[in-house]
Amino acid sequence: MTSTPSHFGPELRRLRVEANLSLRGLSAALNYDKGYLSKVERGERSASPELARRCDAFLGANGELQRLVTDAESTDTTARSLPHPGRRTVLAAGTGSVLDLGLKLGGRTAPTAVEPLFLSFQAQFDQLRTLGQSTAPNVLLPLLEIQTRLVAGLAAGASSATRAPTLVLASRFAEFTGWMAQEAGNTPAALGWTGEAVELAGAGGDSHLGSYALVRRALVTFYDGDAASTIALARRAQGRHLPPRIRGLAAQREAQGHALLGAERDCLRGLDNARELLQSNEADSGTGPALGTTHVSDPAAMTTGWCMYDLGRPAAAAEILDRECRRLPAHALRTRARYGFRRSLAHAAAGEVEHACAIAGELLGVMPAVPSATVNTDVRRLTRELLRFRGNRAVRDLQPALARVLAPTHS
């Protein structure tokens, strides 16, 4: 989406003149062509959201320039809550009442066999999460769906002491299935499986997963560029009665929503809150396997780097992401791709084009193994960013590989 030139251009010029800055100076600071910026100011060209973010940050406009490139719907402070898909939609997407179906299947399991099977499925869950870092989501999804139903069914034959943790484990299978569905680009299925996870967790006595589901739904709105809904959903998952980890993950998501709006102070405040919560002694004391990423050693620091780019500060983003990406485990290919392409994007926006291409070139080699609809969001942004430097040899060499990664999304 681009701005209305008649509004954005004059405001950019006013702020630039007020800062006693020449067009040449602004061009050098932002790594944008002087002639292009001149046309934007005169209203002959539209400003991209990326340009608006950088101008906003450099000129200290506190989000005003960004708001000029956003239509009334996306800037409306009343969030549009994502509805949970109806049962018919869920069934069409490949999910159903896992709890009901699972318990029917599970009636055949002898109680004495439940505990060893539970331990086996628990180990399988950890293995599948690890496998998800190096396997295409469409390959894993059928297996995850079956395993979710089997574990839910196992609960029917469990003793009262084992039934609750078995249902909670089933909820984690369902939640991870939802994440893989989102990575595969199937948002309705992702939301459907997240809803199933909430049902299973509730049946197992874990009432907190419903709040984490808001964080997952906020991720969907975040990738859709809907900052208002992202913030509203994340705030609903920060009640004081909730575990610190869920509140910390929600605070991170809220910060990302503020970054999309260019609200730097609110973003940094949310990141500070997230850091405090996620580093607390109680952060890992929740029920069942850990929610959220388990491959990022300092999620708040990594999210800070992510937000710096959205706030129009690519050099700061690149510095943080360089440091944090070096700490990612070698086997976590999906996580390395997610943050690595954002790192490449930050370097490109900071004018370090050859370095950005080198980073992206390494990552493109693993993308066939871990295709990702969410990562492709940043691959598309990187492609657009590099088009400004199409005369650069490194950019020309990289463009065919970038196009191959994105080609399936347009088929």
C-alpha cells in the first residue's frame, strides 16, 4: 500500500526543511535516490511503507508519516477481532473435534498401557518439533494431525492422575499443528487447530492456553500488517493471573504491533516488559511443554532487532540481529531462515547491499527444505528493497534465486 502523494510529500518536505536538512542530506541518510525523494515531495511519486518508516524515524515524526501511508481501516484504533472459524470451516480445513474423536478412539486403550505410551508420545512431540526445523510443513502436517488424535484418544484410558497431562500434551500437538499450517500458508486451518488446542488444554485443566491462543492469533494479524488488531489481541493475553511466559510472549507481540505503527516509545516499553517477564524465575514453570520458540536463547533481544527495522532503524536492527542470529543452533533451519531474512533486509535497507545479498544467498539454499509462508513475507520485502539497487552485480546474481523461492506463492 502506498501513500496519497498530496498529503505525504508536503509533510515530508515540511519536516525536512524544519530539520534544516537538504534533499541530498536526506538521500544520503536514508540510502534513497535524491531524484526519487524529490518526486515524492512534489507528489509525483508515492511513498512506500518502507520509505515512510525510515523518514519517520530519521525526522522524529513519531509515527505521523507512517500514518499517512496507512488507510483508515488499518489505522482504526478499534481492533477487528479474528473470529474462531466455524466447525464447518474447521472440518473443511482438515480439523474437527479432536477431543470428541480422540476420546472415542481412546476408549480401546488399556489403563495400564497409558503411562508408557504417554512418555513415548512426549518424546515424539519433542522430536517432531525438532524435525519441524528442517522439514517442509506439508510433509509434517498429516503426521501431526494423526498424533494429535491419538494422544487425545489415549486420555480416555488414562487414570485420573495421567489423564490431565495427556490432554495437555495433546493440546501442544494441536498447537504445533496450527503453527505448521500457518507456515504452509493455510490460515483457516491454523486458527482451527489453535482452537482445538484450547479445547484440549481446557479439558486437561490448563486454562491458560486460551490466552496463548490470542498471541498466536495476533501473529496472524501481524503478518497481515494489521497493527491495531495485533496490539488489541496481545493486550488481552497479559492478565496478571497468567503465567509470566505467556505474558512475556504477548508483550513481545504487542511491541511488534506498536513498531508497525511507528510508536517507538510504546514499542520499547513493551520490549522491556517482555524481557523482564521472560527472564523471570517463573517463566518456564508452566504446564506441559514450553509454548513459543525454544530455539531463540533471548526472544526479547531478537524481537528488538525485528522491531528496529519496522521502526525505520535498519542499521540498529542489523547490529542486533547479527548478534542474535549467531546464537541460533545450527540445526534450527526454519528459525535461522525466519530471522536471517529479516537480518538481510535490515542490511539492505542500511545500504550494505553486498552483505545483504551474501546473507540471503546462504539462506536461499535451505529454503526448499523449510518452505515458509511467513518467511516469504520478508523475502518479498527483500526483493522489493533490492530492486532499488538493481544495477548492483550482487543483486543481479541473487534475483533469480529469490524469484524461485517466491514462485510457488504465485502459482
